Amino acid sequence: MATVAIMAGCARPAGSQNAQDYFVYVGTNVASEQEPTIFLYRLSPATGALTRVSAQRGGANPTYLTMDPAHRFLYAVNETQTFRGAKSGGVSAFAVDRRTGSLTLLNEQPSAGASPCYISLDRSGKAALVANYVSGNVSLLPVTANGQAPPLPPTNTRAAAPTKPERPARALLSS
């Protein structure tokens, strides 16, 4: 099984012995929901050492991760074409333990499009933009004060339209 690691946000551990260390979360391209798919590392900027702390289930293919501005919540796109029987990928929301870095699943929602490949939060942390690669659309998910992404209203998606006929009909968004 080939695993592709995708690094996401970093956060400083609360109450750490070394206040300069960071937690680093790494998502993977592992399709199993039963295996660990999000890995936690501790990064020492002083030495460059990256030490594995833990691994946990993060849903299938959590290929892109982001954190809220206060580093209390982590969000992952689940890059699948089917989520809970619907033609959609998923978005998983986790609470972050600021002391240990461990994640607690808060909820999962459809991304309103197939194969989500990107997620970003606005500066307030109250909205998440999700780009869905295969379906060629973007979705705007509200985010509650407790970090959860409630069900997406059907009107919050926009399909990408090619501007030139020779270009592919699928959207590709990058940062």
C-alpha cells in the first residue's frame, strides 16, 4: 500500500517542557476508515527533529488538513467519491487537545462534491471553503463555535465553468 503524506498546520503544545516545539499533523492517502490515517509528530525547531507521537483514525483519505485560527480545531477533507452512500466526499472536524495534540472527532459532513482536495477557514474560523476536484465545485460550510461543521445547505455550492473549450471541465484550485 502506497501512502502519501500531506502536512498540515502546526501548533505549539500548551504546557510543553519545550515551549519552542510544535505539533505537526500529517494526513494521508489511505482509503481505510479502520486504519490510522492522521499522524501527529513533534517538531523541534532547535534541532530539526521530527518525532512521531501518535496515529489515529481520521476517516478515509484525509489528504488536506487545516486548523482554526486559535488551533482548537482541525479539519480534514476526506478525498473520496462516495460518502455515506452519496456521491460526495467528506469533511471531518476534530477538537485538538492543546496539551497532548490528540484529536477527538466532533463530526463528519458531506462536502457536497466528489473528491474534496482543499479546505480553508476564514479568519474568524466561522466558515470553511472546500474545493471538490472531481465534481468541479466549491462548497462553503458554516462552522459552529464548538468547531462542528453542520449539514451543508444545498445552495452553498458553486460549479466551476470552463472559460475556454480546450480546457478541462474539472476545477483545480490551489493555494
